[in-house]
Amino acid sequence: EGSAPISNDVITKADFYEWGLSGRNDSAKRRAAVLHALDLPAHMTANALLEFINAVGTRADIEQIVQQISAGD
């Protein structure tokens, strides 16, 4: 009671790890590409990006961006 159920649309730190946006050697580079795609400041932290995405983005939007980044690797 008192806590809202987690929606499937909420993006978590685990999602960031799965997508290679945190915890990997090239995570900073991949996050920078996401920030660029979203026209956000390049100096945003991973936590700030996560908060922004959950506030105004959708899982589908971010998954599409991550797929485009991965295709360019």
C-alpha cells in the first residue's frame, strides 16, 4: 500500500545496462549519441538522462534510438 506499481513503460537503470548505456566500456559514447539524438546537453549524467526520459519520453522512442546507435557500430 502507498507505492504505485511499476509500469512496463518505466525505464530503469537495468534497461540502461541492457542497452549498453551504463556499465560498459563504450557506455559514455553510447549515452552521448542518445543525448545528441534527443538534442540534450552533452554533459548530462546517466541519472539525469534516465529521469528526463521517464518524464517526457517513451520506451519505444528510446529503444528506437538505441537500435539506430547499435546499427551504426
